[in-house]
Amino acid sequence: MKKLLLLLLALGLSLTILTACGSDSEKTAGASGDDKGSNGQDKVLQYTGSPGTVSYPELAEALGYLGDLKLDRVSDSTGGPENIQLTATGEIDFGSAFNGAIIKSYAQGVKIKSVIGSYGSDENTFMGFYTLEDSDIKTAKDLIGKKIGVNTLGAHAEFAIKQFLRDNGLTEDEIKKVELVVVPMASAEQILRAGQIDVVQLSGISKDKAMENGGIRPVLKDIDLFGEFTAGAYFFTEKYIEENPDTVKTFVEGVAKAIEWARTTPQEEVVAKLEEIVSSREGNEPTENLKYWKSTGIAEKGGVIAEKEFQIWIDWLVQNGELKEGQVKLEDLYTNEFNPFAKQ
């Protein structure tokens, strides 16, 4: 089943990549003069977002850190793997995903390059897996035959769960009996409380809100497995970086400043700014959950990418049999050349 899942993922990525040239051409042909700067490089960056939340590029734009660049949110995101596919095909200009998923995609021929950290886990902001307080799930073995709700397959949540199960002595056959089910994160807590799943992935604002509502408890936390770490990154295709180096430089500089602003500004001021940004959008997006924001979770100053943040997942994938030794090189996966904090 695992091999079939990986084969289908690889096939899906391959098929979408085949359409990349056509997608890029359509985008270029339809671009107006306002979308390009005097140097011929993009001034409008298309991306996916999430209702009721604020990404660091969105925060950077609101703080005036993106210069003459503009963001164009074309759709709502369902997760990192989708972001990778949409970026690879040119349907969006940049995306964000878990570092392990980025590595797997690069190994399958998706030529994206990470330029700055996008999210992470620390003592205040982390990914956890929760069950109902009266659940009989106490240990890793209790998860055999149970359903765990996650935002997407093949990404952060799946890596954490499998590591937890292996660390606690489950065999590969037993691990296959733990069923991962994709559920919409906006209703994940309600799905758990309704008994449709046994355990659910929660992180950030949704986690803190659910804990405040009571009646649930953690089964595992990613920081207990991996420590504090930057888990994901923003990326562009290699082609996009080559054709738009000034655009990427301005983007990374602005996002780095926004991350550092969020890291060093009092929490109540950050929350107020996030609420202001969401309130200004069309569509009456909810703001009530933003009060639970606590930290960026990003480990390095300004979102600088550390070698270990990719090496740990390369080693994990090799050990898991999903990568061959030396199949992917660190220097191909990310660059800090555009980040001003890398030079400090």
C-alpha cells in the first residue's frame, strides 16, 4: 500500500509538471504591463492563502516591507504538497511546504528551491496530535487500528506520526494499521469531538483554541520527537529565481523582516496587526482565533535556513527507504543568498 501511495504521488507530480511549460506560457501571455517592473521581472506574486490566518508574506506586505511588489491570493491552500504542485506548474509563483515534502518532490524531478523559513515548532507553537480526554488511547500501540486526522498526506504530520510509532517499537506491519485520514483543518476539532476519528492533528491557533475548549489531551507533540526546529520553507522554482532574481530578493528581504518583526514585537501588538490585516479583507473572514497566536516557531533569525533543517529529513527518508544515499544534495534544496540576516 505504501509503495502504491508513493507511486501515485510521483505519477501525479509528473503529470502536473508536464503541463508546467504551458501554464507558464499562459501566465506570461496574460500578464499586463502592471505585472512587470521596468526590469521585466514580476511585480505581482500569485499564491495560495488560508482564511482567517496571516502568512509572513502577507504580514510583510501589510508592514510595507515588500516595496513595489504586490501579492495576489488566487485560492485557498489545502497544504504543502498542493503548493508544490501549483508552483511547479506555474499556477502560483511561490508556495510553502514541510521541508521533508520539498525533499521528496525534488527527488522526483520538481525543481523548486527554498529561500526562507515559513513555519516551525517551539514550546509555544508546535504540531500536536490530540484525542478525547476519556479515550482509551494511552500509548503508541493503542493507535493500531485507529484513525488519525491530518491536513495532508506525505508531509509534516505523517513524518511525525511514523517517527513516534517507530520510536515506541511498532513494526512496519503494525504502522500500516494506523490509518491516516485527510480532514479539513477548519473543522478538525469538531470532527474529533463527533467521534468520526480517534486522534487529530492540531497546531498553532487551532490547537490553543481546542485546548481552551477542554475535553481533549495530547497523544504526541512534534517537539518531543525532534526538538525545536524550523519545519517548512517558502520556495520558488529554479526557473523563476533565474528569471526574476530581483523580485525574489525583494520578497525574501521583506519576509525576513516580517518574521523578525513578529519574533521581537510584543505578542499583543502582533495579534492586533494580524486582526487588522484579516479584517481588511473581503469575505468577512473570522478574526476571533488570532488572539491565540503566540510565536513564529521559526528557529533562526529572519527565517535563515539552517543545514540541519533539511539534513534531518534527508537522513529520515534514506533510513525509510524513500531516498537513496546521495540522491539529493543540500545545495540544490535551498539558498540563503537573498536573506540579509544570513550575512549577520
